[in-house]
Amino acid sequence: MKGRNMTRWRDPAKDPRQEPKSNLITPAGAQRLRGILDHLVRVKRPALSAKVGEAAALGDRSENADYTYNKKELNRVIARIGYLTKRLDELQVVDRLPANTDKVFFGAFVELEGEDGEEIAIRIVGHDEIDTQQRWISVDAPLAKALLGKELDDEVSVKTPGGETTYLITSIHYRTPAR
């Protein structure tokens, strides 16, 4: 996946701007996170542990670049495993369509027309699923917040760095979540 890669991670404790506000996720997003966690636990951590052990066996650790590098990587992987484990426990998987699919809710694919006639298509997803290449935006993003609860042909205004922008909702649709 290009754009915002779900495997890239920054510790929210060190960067509060990264702190997720909502705990919603699609079934596919939860499955991807579980896949990443499984890969870290079954592949990355054992491989790095072995490298650290091999490098430590060589003797003086203070001047052993392999040991230092792999130990830091192992610590990052362990922290990531802890974060993902906790995060997956907190997440609420939205595995059904909303009762009213004529309105914009979590998981919606929304097509918009800007004031300049430019058309954009977005999907409203959880914080952990943001993907700029696919134009998947967080349910916590200002545009998503403005769209939630709106219907076809409604207009929404959003403050952007370039000023306020108004969009017309031209399409709302959902995909049946895979279970």
C-alpha cells in the first residue's frame, strides 16, 4: 500500500499529534493490523533476537555496531507489538452497514464536487487506516466531521490552509463489510 503505509509507526506517547481520537476500524483494516502484528511476532522479533544473540556472542558489545543496531531495532519491534496489541483491544470493528445508507457515516465512499468543479472521491475510515493514495481519510479529519450525517446534494464547508472550501455531495455509497 502506498501513501500512508500502515507499517510506519510513531509512538503516540512521544508525538501526541498522532494520538488516535476514535476507536473505529473497518474489518479489512483490523485484519491488516492483525497481519502486521502477526508478522512482527512470528518473523521480525525472532529474526532480530537471533541477530542480537549472534552479535552478543562476538564479545565486546560497546563497539559492536551490529549488536547496537539490532538491539535498537528489536526494542522498536517490541514497542510496536505492545502498541498494536493494546490498540487492537481498544478498536471497535464496524462490520455492518449503517441503518440509513442515504447519509454519510463511517465507512462511506463519498464523491464531492468543489467550488471550482473539481471532483474528488474519499472514504471515511478509522485513524489506523488512513491512506492518501486511495484518499481514505480519518473519521476525525475536519472534512469527515463536516460530512458525517449529511445527505446527497448537501453542501459542506471546511476550513483549509487556503481558506474555507465548500463541497457538494454528489454520491454516497457503501460496500458490504467482509466478515
